Amino acid sequence: MLSYVFRRLLQAIPILLAVAALIFLLFSVIPGSFASSQMADGRTVMDAEAVTRMNQQFGLDQPVATRFVKYIGQLVTLDLGTSFRTRQPVWHLIAERLWPTLQLAFASMLFAIAIGVPLGFLAALRPGSWIDMVSMVAAVSGLSLPKFWLGLMLMYLFALTLGWLPSFGYGDGAMKNLILPSIALGVAPLALLARTTRASVLEIMNADFVRTARSKGMSERRVVQWHLARNALVIVLTTVGLQFGSVIGQAVVVEKLFAWPGLGSLLVDSVSLRDIPVVQGCILVIVLFFLLVNMLVDVLAAIIDPRIRYT
Amino acid sequence: MLKRLALTTALTLTMAFSAQAQEPRRGGTIRFTAPYAASFVSNDSHVSNQVQDEIYGYALHRTLYKWDSTNNKPVLELAKSVTASADGTVHTFKLRDDALFHNGRKMTADDIIWSFTRLMDPTKNYPGAAYVRRVKGAQEFQKGEAKEISGLKKIDDFTLEITLIEKADPGFLFRTALTSIFPAKEAQEPDFFNKPIGLGPYKFVEHVPGSRMVLERWEKFYQTGKPYADKVVISPMGEAAARDIAFRNKEIDVSILGPTQYVAYQADPNLKKGILEVAEVFTRNMGMNPNFKPFSDKRVRQAINHAIDSDLIIKRLVRDKAYRATGWLPLSSPAYDKDMKPYDFNPEKAKKLLTEAGYPDGFEFEWTATPNESWGVPIVEAVIPMLAKVGVKVKVKPVEGSALGGIVAKGDYQAYIWSNTSGPDPLTQMKCFYSQTPQSACNYTTYKNPAVDKLIDEAAATDDVAKRIDLLKKANGIVYEDAPVWFFNYNKAVMAYQPWLKGLQPNATELALQYFEDLWVDASSPAAK
């Protein structure tokens, strides 16, 4: 298992480098620069001399190939560079935004798992029943709801109408501030988990080993607990892993809406101001998390299901 | 137009009067919002040119001058008096001797010299350098040709002499948070910006990046009895819809309104009571590139102005959250000419002008625009059928906001739509139409007219304020006649405020920028304690 983990970590390196190269090239060709972004408000005038000085300061006057080699060289030494706009190391900016994003991602996944998995199970155990119908309609709706709209509706209901929760902000990272953004972010994975769980449970229910277990007189509770749940869990776990990686990326919209101080809002600000080192750093960290979580899921799947062997 | 201006002034005065009529209350928390898209960049006010950062800069720091919103002009802040030399280039400031940094140390001339020198650091490119470079020797220092800025001279601890490279009003140069005065010695400590100190009415408490900046009252602020509130919490909230809910939920004390919300707030009898409107110094316009053949002809540019029903667009799309432009200089400019009339909507006249210019069948041009709802693609889409009626076809070139400035400054466009600052200093703004001003330095349409040059030269040379204003009015009139741009509108900034918040200032340079020492909350605020 350890050698598998090590190999997966090694495999992550070329993926990260490929992503880094892709982002670098993308931001080299799209219009706009940090200097031009400074003029976006129509107040600031950046004459040609100031633009030249700024480009020299950030090394943007060098050819793309030279900049790319330098960037990859920095990356190899785990140096993500310096932010154009704050003049601070990118690592520093990411570090102060990482925990709020992880808080949000964990809370939204917890919400999704706590509701989505039991819902999918119930629907699968009573296929065609009203529970099945309602839960699947809810799941489809959950997948289709735009996060921005959903977030606003949650604010409207729980903050403005009922007055139960604050509509925005991080507070001190307290639970009351976390609830609404977590729900807004967690509804889509909840819906997907419910559907995936239902589908996998239905499939396993018709499997030979379940029929055998029942024919041997095993109680329904034990069948569900030992065969259905355990086997479905592998698929559910894989979905959770994929979704966990996704919610970190999708947090962009929710963080901006709720003024949540995470990586997502840092990424949006940095894209609009063409603060390329920060954009690159944020995306690399998000990709890294995605890879790590999926590796962890694979390891857990092997622990849960002894049939899975990684060599 | 005049009716609207009168209404705005009346609203402002009514608000100012009612605020003055009550005795300011001490205590409580002001819950302010930074309403634009991005988070605060950092705790260093020198590094960012964003309005967002200036908002907290007004609480934490102080500058040599401040903006007097009531009289619409810069006034001394960190100096008690200033005298200018006969040629208007040397300014001697008698500094305040009671301005204390938040560590209790008295500000001296050294702090101002150090702060301005820092802004010219050749390795940093601080945005405030755009102002300090007007000081003699600053550009040489930036190029590494001098070890210090020769135009900054300490006479004694509380007397500072600033020599400018040309005659100018230093009040327009050293008033924004970009030129904030930092404590010279302390600011060089490596961890200074983890907990910065300044000269402002509020001390830094904490900054949760992307979420809030918290500041508390500085008891030794030099304005006796001020500030009033115990604390200021500023939250960056770029999403207008989220800000709306937070405002209605009484979680924040102010919100800047967009066109849609402006209509909704006006329709609500309660919310309507707390609206502050100001004609900001921004002119929305479509710049036309004279290197694109049709636009080199004044008649074509005038035809464009006649072909567009600007009033209709302002009413329907901008929801009356703008004032019709009647020149480059806006309503709040001292050189605004109230006698100027807007181009009338007259497609027949436009057609006639196009025919005279040799375009009886019209022509096609590419229009570069951002997605901005008030001066971007939605406006362009409304204009397209109007121009089509006179035979002018438009191809839209959508670009991101962060790319527009670079495209325009390079002249890489046929036409663009933008909102450009057109104040507060009318002389600086009219220099954007001075033939020797490079395209990259705000003469975006490479405008040239010897008559305008002459008027600007005379305005810059005279000491007579009334004469200068008159000369600039004339220059503005010629520019309007030459129509280098489609004069669309002047921004009407709208701020919604809670009934318990008092002391707001109608700041025409940017309404979101408020001097927090003048704000206070009455006992009805949810954060009154």
C-alpha cells in the first residue's frame, strides 16, 4: 500500500506541472495584464513609462519561454512566486485563505453525506415509492440549481425572513456563519450522492451474493448492513472524493456571494486583476487537493473492500 | 438637468443639516461596506489603487490634504497653513504639531518625506507615484539618478517645503489614501504591515482577508472629540444582491446601489428615506479613434452623438442613475458649464452629417466594450439599432474589464466605451485633451486642437481662479463641439444608508470614500453599544 501511495504521489508531479504549464500559457495569451487591470476603474492613468516599469518589475517584459522556464524552476523549489498586487509571497496569501475554504468544503460535504447517502439508501430500498420519487426529484433539482441563486434564496429565507442566521461574512469562523454557505455549496454534491447511492444500492440488491445471503436466511438488517452498505460504500466513497475536490473549485461563487475569505474569492480577485502568480498558485493548490483527496479515497476503498488491491 | 442638480443639492443639504441638527453620539460600531468587487489587497495602503483599499485608508491613515465634500475642494489636513511661491511651484507647509501616530509618536516632516520617497521606490511601482512624480527630483530618484527627492525639503520638524516641477495645486496631488503618511521609522520594521499604524481616527485591530477590516477609536486623534464611534468594521461585499439582503437585514449600515436596486429602493417608502445621491466625477463615453478613417471627420463623430437617444438609454437601461453629459467636465466640476446643451437626438441631422462627410450609406466599425451594466455591452446593444437607422453598423468586441485600459491606451481600437474620471481638478482633466499628452496618459482619442491647447496653457499659467475656470469652460466647449467621444452620461452615485447612521459626506470624487471621524450612529443602531 505504501508503495502505491508513493507512486500516486509521484504521478501527481507531472499532472501538477502540466496544469501549471496550461495556466501559464493561458494567461500569456489572453488579453489584459496587471498594468492594464490597474486602469479598469477609469480613475487610474498608467502611462507607457509606468507600464514599462511595472512589466520590468514583474519580469513581464521577458519572452514567454524565458518566463516559463523561470516559473517552472521556481515551482520545483516549491516557490509560487510573489503577488503582483500585494508584493507578498503567494504561499503566504494562500495559507491565510486555505483554512476557511477547507472549513467550507468539509462542512458542505458533511451536509451532503449526512443527507444524500441516507436519502439514496431509502430511495433504493423502496424503489417506486413516494420517498424514491420525492428524493430523486429533489436530487435532480439540487443538481440544476445555480449556486448563486440558491445562496441568495437561503440568505433571503434564513437571514432576512426568519432572522436565524447572518446573511454574510466569516465572523470568527463560527458555525452560524458557516451554515448558509455550506448548504449553498453542499446541495449539488448532496443530489449527486443521493442519485449515486440509489443507483449503486439498486445494482447491489440484485447481485448474486445478496441473493445468496437472503436465501441462506440472513436477516434483512444484516443484508443491508453487511452486504449492501459495505459494497455501496465503495462507490459512494469514490463519489465523495470526486465531489470534495470539486467543491473546493466550486467554492468560488459561494465565497464571493457570502464574503467568505477563502481561496475561491482570492482566485476571483486575482483573475480580475491579472495577478498571475496568485492565480497559478490557487489553481495548483486546488488541483493538489483534488489529487490528494482522490488518492485518499482509493486507499480507503481498498480498506473497505478487500477485493480491491493496489499493486 | 438643473432641476436634477437642484434636487441632488437639496437632498445633500437636507441630510447634512439634519445630521448637524443632532448632537453626535459617542460609541457603537459603524458597519461599513466596501462595495466593489475585490477584497482588500493588503494592510499597506500604498500598494493598491483600488477604491476598496482607499476606504479603509480613510479610517486608518491621513494625508497632507483631505477632500471637503461640502465645498467640493481639497483642504489642508496634516498642515495648518501653506504658502506658495510667486511662480506657484514652491509650497511651504506649516505642519500640525498635534498629529500623533497610533503608537503615540508625533508626526514630523521626516515622516512625510519618507512616505513620499517610499512611493517613488523604483523597484516597487507604487500607484501613488503618479502624484509624487510631480515633485521636483522625484522622477530622477525613481530612475536611480538621484539619492533623494530634491523637491522635498525639511525646514524644521514642522515645516516642509515641496517644490513641484510645474505650477499645480498640491491639494489635488496629495489627498488620496495612495499618498498616506506612514511613520518613517516604524514602517521599516519587517512586521509593520501585520499591524500597521497611521495618523487616522481609527487604529488597526484586525484584517481577515476577504472578509473584514476592524478598526477601533484612536483616542488621541487630533480633531477634538472625534471620532465618535468606538469601532469601524468594513466588509468587502462585491455582490450587489448579497449586499442588498444584508442591508435590508440591518447587518450593514450602508450600501452602494446599482441601477436595478436604485429603482427598488426608490419604490420602497422606508428605504427611500435613506438614499444619498451625488453626481460623481466620472464621464461615461464612447471614444472614437481618429486613425479609423470615418472617425477622423468631426461631422461623423457629431453624427454619432446625434444618432443616439442618450436620454432614452439613461431612463430605460441606466434607470435614471446618471445625468446626461453635456461636455467632458461633469456636474460636480467647478468648471462645469450649465449653459451647455446636450446633442439633441436627431437621426435626420445625423444622416445629413454623414452624407456631408462622404458616408451617405454609413459604414461599419468595431466597438470594444466590457460587460459592465452601466457603460458596457448592454449599452452598446441598445445603441446598435439606433446607429443602424442612420446606416452605421456595429460589430461588438467584448473584452474583460481588466483588459480594456491596456487596449485603449495602446490605441488598439476603433471605438470603446468606458467610464473615465473627469474630476475633481478640471485642469488635470482637460489636459487629457492636450495635444502633447500621450495617448497612454489619458489622451485616449489622441485629441489635437491648437485652440484647446492654448486655452489649457493659459489656464495653467493664470493665478486667477475665476479666469482659469472660464478658460477651462471654453476648452470644454470646444472639445464638446469636436466630439472626440460620444458624450453619454455622468455617473450618479447612490448610497443607501440606515436611519441611525449620521454624518455621511456627499463625496463627488467617490461616494464610497467617507471620512469616518465624521460618522456616528444613534442609539437605534443594532450595533449602538
